[in-house]
Amino acid sequence: MELIQKIEELKRKRNAIILAHNYQSCEVQEVADYVGDSLELSIKAAQTKADVILFCGVRFMAETASILSPEKIVLMPDKNSGCPLADMVDKKSLKNWQKKYPDSTTVAYVNTTAAVKAESDICCTSANADKVVSSLDNPQVLFVPDKHLAHWTAERVPHKKIIPYPGYCPVHMKILAEDVLRMKKKYPGAEVIVHAECSPSVIALSDRVLSTGGMCKYAMASKAKEFIVGTEVGIIHRLKKENPGKDFYPANEFAVCSDMKLITLEKIVTSLSEMKDEVKVPEKIRENARKPIERMLEIN
Ligand code: 13P
Ligand code: SF4
């Protein structure tokens, strides 16, 4: 309680907004002004009038906020909160890969570093990957870095040739087809909703493939009373809170993103009182990384 009061006071003092990803722990989600998926959080970050954005998510999300709002102070409560998927491709390997397919358009999943975005044509998230790819004139697309989202998008947009970079999310890789089959047997009436970062064998067993924000919207709209959820377990808190009459079961309770979970209420207090750790993208990279993000936001 004391921590929550301190956070409220510091938020007022700093004119700060707290943005939290759907995978944050329940305590962190509860102190946030806004909880959402990558796309929703980028839009919020671009629109807010606050002076300070305290980003409870992983580094690429805070970087995106800083790229879109360079005049604001963007803080991360724990500077070590990275994304292993985003770190699977760097600028050098992307440039080498692009050389192999010179006539392609590069689509960068928002789960990439600012330096990788700066070398890409347009960004996407799991909420809009099919829309982004469909909007392109070029029939050949390099999709970086998540091979599973690339595979799912290729199925949805068959008139494009999508060449996937071989990256993957280690957290979503923990969710296996066997897990989904076991849970379906236990809860035969449940709908299976999974994230697009899951492997094709898990996706094949699902009823819906969605972003985390898409899962929240879908769970509210669906007539189903039970759901098997194939993504990071933090989202279960929000799903239960928003749908008191419905039950949500993680497909695999060990699908935990340890980077997301580095953020705690104590670290939020320290971050707002000491104004650390600030995320700043060097101006030259920022200028080039902004373009693919804005192109994505324009088509939403
Ligand atoms: P969303 O954009 O669906 O929230 O996904 C972000 C992410 O990191 C998934 O692992
Ligand atoms: Fe990155 Fe996977 Fe964690 Fe999402 S769940 S932030 S993709 S490591």
C-alpha cells in the first residue's frame, strides 16, 4: 500500500504516465495508467501529454516510445529488461541478409533493436503483421526476426513471398503441441487462443491466433466461458480481471518471460524518484528508426 501511494505521489510530481505490457506482474499492471500490447503501447506513447513515460516492458518497447517522443523522458525501471528475440538479429547480420535478397522489402517486427529498425522499410507487430505485409507493393518480403510470426503471416497473405529470418521467442517455444492437447483433454469446452509467436504445430491446434491485445478483446467478445491461453502467463491476470464470469488456463504455466518480470514496484519507485534509467536512442539511429514505425502507424 505504501509503495502504491509513493508511486502515485511520484507520478504527480514528475507528470509521469506508467505504461505496462500485458505480461507484467499483476502488481505492476495495477499501478499502470495503461496496460496493452506492443502496438497499443506505441500509440499511447506517441499521444501522451505527460513529460515522463515510465515503461514497464522490455527495452525495445521503451526505445520505440523514445523514438516516437524524443522530447519526453522515457524511463525503464530495470535497464536489464531485454528481449532475447529482438537480440537474435543485429544491424550487421540484417545487412548481410538483405544483400542476399536485394530486391526485397524488409519488414521488422517491433521486437527489434532501434539499429535494426533503422535498416528496415516498415515495422509491424503481431496485431497488424498481415495488414502491413498486404499493404506493400513489393511481392518479396524479408521478415525479421521471428520465423513463427513470418510463417503465420505468410499463410494469411499468400500472394506475397515472405522470407523469414530464423529468430524465435524462447518463451513461446516452451509451449508445445502436447501441452495444448493435454489441456484440451482436460477442458474440452475451452477455446484455444494463442500468440502468433507460437510454433506452427501449436498454431494448428488453436481456434484463434492473436496479439496479446487481440486476446483481451477476443475473450470479452466470445461467448465461450473457458479459454486455454497459449502465451506468457502474465496476461492471465488481465483476462480474469476483465472477464469475471470466465475461466482462463495457461497452455503451459512455465511460459514466463523473465525479462518482463524484472520489473517490480520497488524499482518503479526508485526509477521515478531518481529519474533512472533513461532510454535515449542516438539521434542518427532515431531518425531512421522513426520512419518504419511511423509507416506502420499510418496504416493502422
Ligand atoms: P504483443 O505485441 O502481442 O503484446 O507481443 C509482444 C511480445 O513480446 C510477445 O512476446
Ligand atoms: Fe521477447 Fe518473448 Fe519476452 Fe516477448 S515473451 S518480450 S518476444 S522474450
